[in-house]
Amino acid sequence: MENGSLHAGKAALRRKMAAVRDGIPERERLEKSRRACGHAAGWMRELGADAFLAYAPFRSELDTRPLLEWGWRRGLAVLLPFCVTKDRSLELYRVRSMDELRPGAYGVPEPDPARAERWDDLRSIGAVFVPGLAFSPDGGRLGYGGGYYDRFAARMRAAGGAARWMGLAFREQVVSVLPVEPHDVRLDGYFTEEGVHVVPAGQGG
């Protein structure tokens, strides 16, 4: 497939998967989010990490608040990204409550640099939980097209970070295959309300 056709295919798939996610009733989204976050928390306990990067939910995304709150109760370093639109990079901040967030780029809730603590130790992060519109069993992820997480993954690798990269999604967002480009971040697995799916060795990131 030519590059232009690939981009057009991704754009069409983004519209389709956004509609699928938007179509899940709010009450059902909240319950599925609670269950998915419970699976992620159990996995984190086994991982034994002291710090993890997640995201604050926006629109119809899986609600990560149960996972964030679990991390705060456990005394973990709960990190959230700040989008630097100038170069489409991510800065990380340790957030201790939802009160430390403000509407940021694109309206997405993100850390308020005046209130949250900047975090630059990428090697300390045990897990990265990423948002997305669709995920595939081989570690594919369909993001929003900005490339923020792709750039951050490259930066983390360069810094020697060895975090596990995991998606958070509703079952409806899992598809058999996704169009993937060489620069697209590959995941180690994903969580849904049904549990955890780990990408077979050699297929993921």
C-alpha cells in the first residue's frame, strides 16, 4: 500500500473506531473501565513497579481514574503526560490528585506545571499505559495521529528505559489487524474489561 493510501486508510479507521467507542453507553463505559483498571492494577502489583505513566481520560476514552487512584493509595509515582505542541513531544509530571490537572492541548486534561512535579527519570518507569482508538493482538495501536507516543517511545529507548507498554481499551476497540508504519510504537499488550492480553514474544515492542 502506498504511503498516501495508508494514511487515508488510517484516517478512515480512526473515524470508524471513534464512532464505535462513542457508541458505548456511558454507564457501560464506566463499568468496563473499572474492570479493566482492576486487571491493570493486579498486573502492576505483580510487576512490582514504583512508577507508571498513564493518561487522564478524555471524551469516550476508557476512564483511567480507578487506576490512578489505586496508584495514589499504594504510594506509587503516578505520572501523566504534558503535550508540547511545538515539537509534539511529551513532558512527564508526577500527579498526586486530579486537582493538579488543567485542560491542555486539544482540551485533554493534563498536569498543571505550576502544581505538579516534573519527572525526567525515564528509567524508573515500570509501565506505560497508552490511550488509543484501536488495538490489535500483535501489539498494533491506532493512535490519534499526532505521533506523541511514538516520539516518546524512541526517547525512552534512548534513555535506557525498559517500561512495559500496555494499552487500555474496551473490548470493542480490539480488531484483528491494524495498518502499522515502521515508526509506530508497538505494545507489549493491552487490558480490556475481560482481562489482560500479552503480545507473544517477538511480536510486540
